[in-house]
Amino acid sequence: GAGVSQSPSNKVTEKGKDVELRCDPISGHTALYWYRQSLGQGLEFLIYFQGNSAPDKSGLPSDRFSAERTGGSVSTLTIQRTQQEDSAVYLCASSFTSGMNGELFFGEGSRLTVL
Amino acid sequence: EDQVTQSPEALRLQEGESSSLNCSYTVSGLRGLFWYRQDPGKGPEFLFTLYSAGEEKEKERLKATLTKKESFLHITAPKPEDSATYLCAVQGAGGGADGLTFGKGTHLIIQP
């Protein structure tokens, strides 16, 4: 497909387990963002990748969260030792440059439930 | 720190009943204000970007306006398919690479 692809769409895990969430951005998009959306809350910025530059990790809530982007394309968000408060929808978005016109293209998200 | 407050949290309208959604913001050096639409189980879908006070953008039954403190999303003669959550976001001068700051959204329901 031509859009941003995320997998898995749903993930149920036990507290303390590690999870990996994957994002395939739109081909040619150099900027990639991860956001978190909790019930009743706005989208919370997590991390930003722009081309080959060092990622902006300023939004990561703890050192249990990490992300990488391989070859300037696919990105993986890893949450170690998951906690119940990590339950949320994790959204990935991409854009042509740095999204200066605000036009981010979002995937459908990965819904994470931590039991 | 950039802040975005949207009101009301939820709005129920009859088909054809026009209304407005509000987005109040505080930001140091606005670089842009953005409106998105989000359907249940989907990611947000971009609608508009506004850059400066007085600017307006239109798309079908939607019109977005911007002042120095707030933005309105006007919905004229809405249809049931306009039902969705509408998100407002800002990007400030200090935002740089840290993406957009989003509000919590207005959940809009249009009843036939």
C-alpha cells in the first residue's frame, strides 16, 4: 500500500515483557515520528527521525523506551519491561521533510495492552 | 511549553446544524497551527495548516480560521459522515524537531 504501515495492529502482553512495534513509512519520506495516544489524552510526542541525523528522543517517557530506524526507512519502537501505564495506541507518522507544513501522514497505530 | 486546549470535548449536532469547534493555544512563536480528523481505530488525517492570524482555509463543509490566541473549525450544514474526532495541533518556534503539540480533540457526532 501507499500509506504508513504499522504492525502489529494489536498486541496484548504481560507486565514485564518486552515488545517491539514496527513502522513502515511512505516511500521517499525522510521524517518519521512516533506518538502515543492514551484514552482521553492527546497525542504525546515520543521520538523523531530526520534523514541520517541523530534522532530527537526528547519525548521518550523513560529509558525503557527506545527506537531505531534502519536505512532511513523502517523504524522499530521497543518498550522493555512493559508496565500497565504503557497501555496505549502507538502511532507512527512520516512526512516529506520535517513536517514544517504540519502534514504528517499517520498509520493506523498499534494498540498495546499490558496486563 | 506549548499548550493546546480544545472545546467542547464532545458535540452532538443534528444533520444540517452548523457549529464551530474551538482550539485555544499558547506557543512561543507560532510556526503553524494544524487541524486533523481522526476516525475510530484510524490514525489522524491532515486537514489544514494555518500560519498567521487572519488566515482562513476551506475544504468542503469545513472552514478553519486563526487568530493570535485561538483557531476555529467551522462546520457548515454537517452530514453524518463528518462525525469524527477533530484534533488541533501547534508547532512553535522552539519546537524544532520535536513534532507537533496536540490537543485532546473534540468528538463530533452528527445525527441524521
